[in-house]
Amino acid sequence: MRLPNALFRLLIALGLSALPAGADDLGQEEFKNSCAVCHGASGMGDGPLAPVLTVPVSDLTTIEARNDGEFPLLHIIQVIDGRTGIRGHGYPMPVWGARFKAEEIETSGPYAAEIIVRGRVLSLAYYLESLQETPAPEE
């Protein structure tokens, strides 16, 4: 069953209400630390490692444009997390859900680590949504 986009966003917003103050900057920080090396600081696919990768690096500023003007939040969350079998822009894109969990499990335990991972992935997806280019208005 697919949830309507508005309902999905409401459920996510309710889940985010448990994040600490300042969590709105978390996605940008995650992007800088985990994604920018390949996707570039601007998200346009021009990171320092992009030229040496065997798979072209996606321009993350055009996700919405490539999806008929709608940002596919759930799909992006699944791609970033990677543990559901949905791969990124080809292989091999890091499975961030597993990497984030490995970082958190020792200090937080398995259950808390999973909650933290979901918050990190969600913050990153929201940050990517904020990077979307707005098309120029038609005259």
C-alpha cells in the first residue's frame, strides 16, 4: 500500500519531532561528511572522487525535475539507506544505513542505533529535497 505524499510527510514530521534542537542542520552536515566527496558540495555530481569512479555520479539537484516535479522522498530514503535492496545510481554506492548503524551500535545499542540511523537518513533526504533546483517560471 502506498501512502499519499501528504500523509507520508506528516508521519515523518511526527517522527522528527523527537530529534534534538539543531537537528535541521544535521542533513547538511551528513551530506558534507558522507556524500560531497562524490556528489560535490553543491550536489551536482562534481565531487573530487567523481572523475575516478566507474559509475557516473548523479546530479542530486535535479531529482525532483526527473520525477515530474515531485520529490520522491520515500524512494530517496530507501536509496540512501540501501538496506532494502534498492541501489543508488548504479553499483557501488555506499549503503549508508549499514555504515551509520555500525558507527552507532557500540555506544547506543542495536535498538537505539536503528532509531538514530533512521533520523540521520531522513535528515539527509530532507537536505537533498532542499537542494532541488526550482525551474524558471514560464513567460
